[in-house]
Amino acid sequence: MIFVLDVGNTNIVLGVYEGEKLKYHWRIGTDRTKTEDEFGMMVKQLFSYEGLTTKDIDGIIISSVVPPIMYALEKMCKKYFNITPMVIGPGIKTGLNIKYDNPKEVGADRIVNAVAAIDMYGGPLIIVDFGTATTYCYINEEKQYMGGAIAPGIGISTEALYNRASKLPRIEIVKPNNIIGKNTVSAMQAGILYGYVGQVEGIVTRMKAQAVGNPKVIATGGLAPLIANESTMIDVVDPFLTLKGLQMIYTKNLE
Ligand SMILES: Nc1ncnc2c1ncn2[C@@H]1O[C@H](COP(=O)(O)OP(=O)(O)O)[C@@H](O)[C@H]1O
Ligand SMILES: CC(C)(COP(=O)(O)O)[C@@H](O)C(=O)NCCC(=O)O
Ligand SMILES: [K+]
């Protein structure tokens, strides 16, 4: 079995694949202060809850957009699994043709998502990832990664709102009963949810206007289901797109 880790700015999503099947998955906070031993104990506990041990794992692959956490994570892999992990970056084949000014600048999560989505859905594609940031990636009909857009994510935008406006509370991001809010909480929920739906529709419409063919729109990330429920523009929600891409890239790099 292989162990895959997707390190985002808010959460680390971990998975165990047996062949092409995702057998287990977990989500933990991206704590930049944790040591290799703390990560090791956390992983051991998650594993043991499922009856797994570190000895069941033959290989590890990590994608990260948080460089400061990598020292502890890589050390954890060596100490507790006795495995040097593959890390998405220089030296790892992805097969992706990247048309960014500087291809090295593209976030590893965006690359991994693109690899998985191209394999599963072909091109053209628009991938929307609702993470700390909301990213939009356009993949053309020739399966080239053309670039995209990066916007502040739903969670951090909501945080900015209550941090900067004294009378606005911290709220849960859920669908309100009405677009016309009758109290502060539901007015904020309406603004955030429908504001985001509008952003997605606005950006996707503009990207589609430039695209050749009709790109399929794939959504992933923590809050994807909530937004997808409110919009007909999202064709597929795939919460495990990044984990799938990691499994595929691992296999590609074994030969
Ligand atoms: N299952 C969930 N339910 C509700 N909110 C979530 C869930 N998972 C993540 N979030 C929220 O979505 C935002 C992005 O999370 P995530 O997709 O894990 O981001 P990243 O990949 O940047 O770490 C965060 O604000 C987080 O609090
Ligand atoms: C845009 C991101 C911050 C998204 O990260 P996330 O929301 O998943 O934590 C990340 O992909 C990143 O740091 N990218 C580098 C810049 C770029 O892709 O152009
Ligand atoms: K992510």
C-alpha cells in the first residue's frame, strides 16, 4: 500500500491506496509548529484506529504548498516508516505540459489536480479547488496546463470579515434560508455563499469564453460540495482529486 499526503495551508489530507483504491483517508490541521515525532504519533494513531501499521506501507508521496512544514514531514517518513518520500517538485515526472511563465511557480496541488483530472476526464477542463485560496486552472483541449486564477478562499474571507468588523460575529458557512437576510448571521451567510457562487460563475464563464470546446468543470477542496449545490456550472465534485493525482504520479515515477 502507498501513503499519500496533500499538504495545504489549512489542512493536510492523508490517504492510503491499495493499488488504485483509496482505502483510508484522514484530515488534520496544518500545524507548522509540529515536530517529526508529533506527526509520527498522530499518523500512528490514525493508522492503528484502522488496524494499519507503518509496515503496511511500501512508498510515500507528498505534495505541499507549505515549505516550512516539509522538514518535519520528511523526517517523520524516514524515522517512522523508514521510507524516503517522493515529493512533488524537481526530479518527479508528472507528464504535465505547463504553459505558465515559470512552470516551477505553479502550486504542487494545482499540478497534481490537473494530472488526475486529465486522466479521468480528458481536456478541455476547468478545475476549481476551494482551499485556503480558491484556485481556478484551465487545461486546454490538448491537455496543456494553461494557467488560471487565484482568489482568497471562503474560509479566510469570512475570517477577514469578522476580524475587521467589530459587530460581525464568527459564523458557520452554511446555506441561509433567503438571499435577503433578516439578521446579521443570515445576511453574512447570504453574502458569503452567494458571493462565492457568483465568483465561480463569473470566472468560469470568462474562462469558457476563451476556451476551445466546452471545458468540463471539476470542483474539489473542503467547501466544494456547498458551492456546487448552488450552481449548475460545476459538472463534477471530486473531493479526492489531489489524492488520486498523487497515487498516479507515484506509479508513474516507480519505473
Ligand atoms: N469538511 C469541511 N467542512 C467545512 N469546512 C471545511 C471542511 N474542510 C475544510 N473546510 C474549510 O475549507 C477551507 C479550506 O480547507 P482545505 O480545502 O483543507 O484547504 P487547504 O487545501 O488550503 O488546506 C478552510 O477554511 C477549512 O476550514
Ligand atoms: C494558490 C495556493 C496558495 C493554493 O493553496 P491551498 O489553498 O491549497 O492551501 C497554492 O497552490 C500555491 O501556493 N501556489 C503557488 C502559486 C501559483 O500556483 O501560482
Ligand atoms: K488543496
